[in-house]
Amino acid sequence: MKKKLELEYNMNTTPRLLFPRLSTPGGLAEWFADNVIIEGSVFTFVWDGTKQKAERTYIRENVAVRFEWLEENENTYFEFRLKTDDLTGELALLITDFVDEKEKDDAVVLWDNQISRLKHAIGL
């Protein structure tokens, strides 16, 4: 049984600059996967030669994008959501993922590393 994992990262950038890197094959290939291929709404993510397919089931420009894994037995997805703080104007990237309880710590480290790559890709 997978558990929902929610993470938040402060991003010193704008939604207009960040969102394409969360929602397009070229943007995702900069930091999330080695390669990303799109066919309709199905994205194929490639890591070290291993492929996983996910369908983009929700997109709201500069706000959120959700991908549902196609090969999972459970209805699992990962989602990127942007939130701007009303007082400070700071942009946060909220990530929702589903992981096995035993793999939670590893998943957090993996996301931390991926977000470091993302920040590097956009010059932060």
C-alpha cells in the first residue's frame, strides 16, 4: 500500500519560467528524467534505459500538472503545484507523490536531488 508524500520547495523564480519545466517533455528532460517522449497525453519517462509511462490527466497553466502512472496496480500519480505566498510573493513548488512506507526516506532524498537539478537548470 502506497502512502501519499507531500513536499514543498521554495523556488526563487516565476511561474512562467518554472511551469514549462514541470509540464513539457523538454522541460522535464532537463531535470526529472534522462529523456521524455510524449504521445498525445501519455508521457514516457526514461531513466537509465528504463521506461515508465504516465498520462497527464490535469494541467492548469502556471498552476498545476498531474501525471497518473499507467503501469501501477494502484491509482498513483505525481503532481506539481505552484503556490505564491500572498504576503511575501515567494513561489513554492508543492509535490505530491505516492511511495511505499519503507521507501519514504529514499524518496525524499531523491526528490531533494531532483529539485537541486531543477534549480540548476533554471539558474538558481
